[in-house]
Amino acid sequence: MHLKEFEIRWNDIDANRHLANSAYISFMSHTRMSFMTEVGFGLLEMAKHNIGLVVLYEHMYYFKEVFLGKPIRVSLELKGISEDGKFFQFYHNFFDHKGKNFARGDMMGAFIDLKARKLTELPSELFHNLNKIDKAEDFIVLTKKDTRKHGHFAIDL
């Protein structure tokens, strides 16, 4: 499992003095993009293939409050990927400084052709790189039906 450590900053807390919901999304995104850059999905590689990454949804599940002053770690696991690499799903778990899981994020995304502005399959080399990510215990091969579980998206699939 890939883990990234973060310091909770003043601007990461809300009026209740605990980690703000927007900070969870930001930490998930940072963890995801940092790791994807490590496995060959950096800006230059994505530009070479003229593709981008789009978020279709992010769901958060909060178990316990976390506060300013102690580091946290955010994990990344591959929950699913379609056979063509067009769609993918990640889990992000949040751990406090003692290793206790205090939240979980479930994210589904897709790759888009930046010229055609349509969802696209991944080139084989990038598909191989995406498959390097540790897989969740309940990993699945995604189908188009899996992308519709939470309603319809604004993007033409």
C-alpha cells in the first residue's frame, strides 16, 4: 500500500477546529497525483499522450475527528480498473499518528483525450503502469455499469 504523510496546517481545519472536509479531498488528490507521477503518469508523460485525468466522483466516510498538531498518512489502493484502462477507482484511507484509520475516501475517475474532449482508453504502457498500484482486497474489473452506480455523469461516456 502506498502511503503519503502530511502535516495538518491551519488552513486545513474548519470552524470546529478539526480537519475540514475540503482538506480530505485535497490530501487524497495530492497522494494520488504524487504516486501516479512516480509510476509514469507525470505531466510530461500525460502531455505526450494528450490525455488528462478526470474525477467522476469522490465519496468520504468519516470515522473519527482529527486535529491540528499531529501528522497524518493517506494511503492509495487500486479498487478497480476497466479492461481498457478508461475507468479506474481508488481507495484512500486516512491514518492518524498512531496508525488508526479515521476516514476513508472512495474515488472513481477516467482518462480524457484532451483534444477530442472525450473519455479514452489508456495506451498500453500507461495501462501497465496503472496496474503497478497495490490492489485492494475487493479489487474488481470495472464495467460501464459500475460507473453508473451513483447516477449519471455530465461527461458523455
